[in-house]
Amino acid sequence: MMNPHHLSSLPSGHHHLSAAPTAPEEMDPRVWRRLPQPLLDRVLACLPTPSFLRARAACRRFYHLIYSSPFLHSHLLLSPHLPFFAFVIPSAAHLLLLDPNGHWFLLPLPIPVPATAGGGFSAAAASAGLLAFLSGASGNKTLLLANPITRLLAALPLGPTQRLSPTVGLAAGPTSIIAVVAGDDLVSPFAVKNISADTFVADAASVPSSGFWAPSSLLPRLSSLDPRAGMAFASGRFYCMSSSPFAVLVFDVAANVWSKLQPPMRRFLRSPALVEIGGGRDGSGSARVGLVASVEKSRLSVPRSVRVWTLPGGSGGHGSGGAWSEVARMPQDVHAQFAAAEGGRGFECAAHGDFVVLAPRGGPAAGLLPASVLVFDSRRDEWRWAPPCPYVGVGGIGGPGFRVLAYEPRLATPAIGLLDATTPVALHGMP
């Protein structure tokens, strides 16, 4: 079993993010001493975030680079893109991170753990190194954006509409933030309906740059949202699932309008999840909306399976299921193992870059199921099981209530500076 790693601690191990271990090459200290400081900083800026966090323990100067704006800018531009997945465990003070190579990390959260059900904040979305935490109390919602690596924390203005458990979408870039809070409108103290959505927009080029809540938009009729399903974002649109019957809701941010799109094989889907597949480092490029779902059809000619479809980039909300294209299907031998682990309870799903993870949900007595995480590499068309999570004493995967988010650890998240809260919020022992 691999050694556990604490992502944000300094001297926490020597395991690098590589597909196979290699013998370390010794560097002559005399060479490093003679390197100009700007060149040495540029070398460090090319390191992945987990590697840099270990390297900064080497000396005081490396340690304080995380507070240097020029270095953070270089790291944002030069460090490699790492498609991590964050497993959010209810009432836990940490995230469990998994990279596609099967390495596990432990990342503390920069907010307090809720003391009671419905209290505190819970992770609801992730984008560009930021995590969005939604307040649990009913009413006008508070949305916090946090960088768990640097422990920066800032709050959006209070949501304009009273809600219970809305669905949250987040799309952040270097100079912009778009957040959508949809559904579960409180029409009375004892009743909710999926009526509207609120959109927060902040952009360095807009006035005010600190952002604003746009006028509320109306959801399509008979919408039924699941807050655990979250939203996917591509080509200026948010996508989320509606159930009973299944439909894809599409929100055009520029037009502030919602529409419906029919998913493929909607009468035979189970546990459908919308994800973002591909795309560049900033979320642009060839990003496509993907649909991952179990297919259960009574006819013997269509065996049970898990399939992946994609929607071409730029497709709008008006169309039919013919716009979807099936790009992958889980092999039958893998599906037999997956179905046994899932037990008909459904699964959590997220995609990051070319990778998709599927984690079966556990029942009340399931306990820890650290081996039940399946990784699909869409570029190689390869399905493989992730190794067991080594953090068996601090929470696990498979119990009820956990979520999976596509998350990339980043040192620099300049978009958070757009918010009015220019000083990090001091919570839970934060300096």
C-alpha cells in the first residue's frame, strides 16, 4: 500500500505524481547555488502544486514564495495541469483527493465543520482551483469561495432568493467568476418549488468588478433538480439534470434564459450525471458536455451497461437526443464488478480533462469502500480501478452522502480577488 500524503503539509513524504517510481537523480549542490534567483524561481514555478508544496519546506525563501505575486503569476502560467478529483465527506474537516494515477492525498478544509445537520457550509461545486461552499440553513443563501491550498476565503453577496437546498454551478477563470444557484425556491415556510435561478457574475472588465446578482431567470416548467448532481459548464452554458422524466436543463448565461434538451435513451437511464470532458487549462478549448449513466433495457439485445455520451461544443438548448454521440461503453466484465459494488444504489460521477471517475454509493451499513472507485481514461478508452484509499481512519468513500467534484489544486486563484472581501476571512484557526 502506498504511503499516505498530506497535500498541504510541508515535509509530508517523497512520493511524486508519476505513473511509475523512478530512481531520483542527484543534483550537484554547487550548480543550484550558482543559479540566478529568477531562473531558480522559474524552475520552481514549473512544478505541479503538490510537488512545490513539498519543495517549499527546503528553505525559508522557498517557503515564502507562496506569498509572492510574481511567483504565483508564473506558477499559474507554467505549472502543469493536474486533473484531481475531490471526495467530499459529510461533516469531515478535509477532502480526499485522487489523481488519475491512483495517488491519494488529504487536504484540510479552510472552513468550520458543521456541528449539526443543515448547519454550517458544505462543498457544492468546484472550478479553477476554487471550491464553492453553500450555507446549510434555509433562506437567503451564502456562497463562499475558497482556495484550500492558500486558505483564502471570500463570500459572495447574500443570495436574493430564499431557498432550501438549491443546485449550484460554478465557472471561474483567471479574471472572472460565474455562479448559478437554482431551484428549491421557498414559496412558504413549509413548501418549496423549482421556479427560478439566481446568477452571480464578476469580471475584471465589468463595473463593478466585485460582481453582482443578475435578474432571476425562470426554470423550465416541471423541473426537478437534484442538488447532489451539480452542474456542468461548456461554451458559455450551464447544464444540469432534471428527473421525472429525465431531461437536460440548459442555461445560457449571456441570454439569462433556460431551455430543455432531451437526453439519449431517457426512458432507460439510471443515475445520469452531466460532466465536463476535455477542455483546456482555463476551461475553454475543446470542452464538451458529457452524460454518464447506467442503461437498463428489458430487451435482451441491449445488455445492461454504463455508457458515456458527449454533446458537441456550442450546441444550444434546442434540439433532440440525436445531437448526443455515444463515445464509450463500459466492458461487460468491468460492468459486472461495478454492478456488484453499486448494488443498485447508484453512483457519484465527475470528469476532469480526459478522465472520468465513478464511485458507487454505499448503503447505511456499507462502511468504508475505498477500492470502489473506477477511473475511465477517455483518451485511451481504458477502464481501471483506483487503489484503496489509505486514509481508513479519517473517513472513507462509499458511505451515504459523499460527493465527487472535479478539482485542481492551484496556488494562484486570482479570480477570488474580484470579490469585495479582499481580506481572507479568519475561520477555524486560519491565520
